[in-house]
Amino acid sequence: MNAHALHYETILAPLRLVGGKKPSVDDIYPRLFDAILEQRIAPASRFTEEGLAEIFGVSRSVIRRVLAKLSQQQVIILRPNQRAQVAAPHALQTRQILEARRMVEITLVQLACAQAKPSQIRQLRELINRERDCIARGQRGAALRLSGEFHLQLAAMARNAPLSQFLNSLVPLTALAIAHCPGTDHTACTWEEHTAIADAVEQHDCATAVERMTQHLNHLQCRLIAPALDI
């Protein structure tokens, strides 16, 4: 194993799958994303397909698909003939992301309220429980990723593919911005706010769901934007 791969092998926890099965894209993606969110892989770090393929024991084509997914979400930057690089959103970009999320998520939560099914509510609550458990175990990166998945699941419930796709481009960048914001634990109360949103959606209470979502995004902006801009 080369020195570059060995360095990241000490950062990325090994994957142990039943029956010696090789890891899939779905196995590797959250492991790599969590390492980025927890800054075990630092902002602006670079890595290679070869190194990651060696660490996870898979082909470069599998790694290429993982990196493509992270690139589509703007978590990493891919450039021709250069190693993949971890993105680092700046303050203005973060402000613009949150402004866009506020506009789209108010519409999405209204649509979700109108057509939420019990099975979908159960999926929301499962994500909330997993997020809460990760917070309790100090797994900040996984908690941030699951927090984002809550919002994406809510968007899927709205059954508006263009809006859902747009939100999917914003949520991972938000998690990355939170991870890079020093001095504050932004995961502490998110599961409680998510629970309040899920309760309103389950009751088809559109006005309360919009109010809870607005409060949630306002809290996120206060925690994230003000420290970044020193205001």
C-alpha cells in the first residue's frame, strides 16, 4: 500500500461486510462523506481514486461512482487530470444556500403536508431516531448527514421532482458548511426541531409545518451565518 493510501486508511474506519462481500457505492459513500463532515479528511484535502480503491478493496470504477455522487452534491471538486479535492463553502456561498433552501423548503413542506402517508412519516421518524442516536454517541458527521437526509425524505414526500433535485444540491453543501463552522455544535437540537416538523406534517397541519420549518431554518442561519460573518 502506498503512503497516500496508508494515510487515509488510518482516517477511514474499515468496512466489515458479511460473507466477505465487497463494499458497494452505498457502503462507501456515507463512510467517506462522514469522514469529510467530521474533518477527519480536512477541507481542501486531495485524494486519488487509486488510494481509495486500495483502502476499500474495490475497483476504481466503484470509487469513481462514489466521487461522482459527492461531486454532484458539490462536496468534492473534480477537475480533469487533478486529484479530487474536498470543497470548503465560503460565507457568501453559505448565505445564498440558506436563502435558496428557505424558498424551496417552505413549498416542499406544504406539499408534503397535503399528501403524507403513514409509512412516509415512519421513515421520517426513523431518520430522526438515528440522528438522535448519533448525537448521543458523539458521531457528529453521521448526525449531520442524517439531518440532511431528513430534509431530502421530506422533499420526496412532496412528489415534486424538480424541487427535490434542487434541494438535493443544497443540503450536502449545508452540512459541509456546518462542519466547517468552528466553535458551535449545530447538531445539538436539530432532532427536536425535526420532530416538531414531522408532527405537524403527520397531522396535515400546513400552517404549523411551515412555521416549524421557518423557525428551524432561522435557527440554522443564526448559528451558521452570524459567526461566519462576525455579526
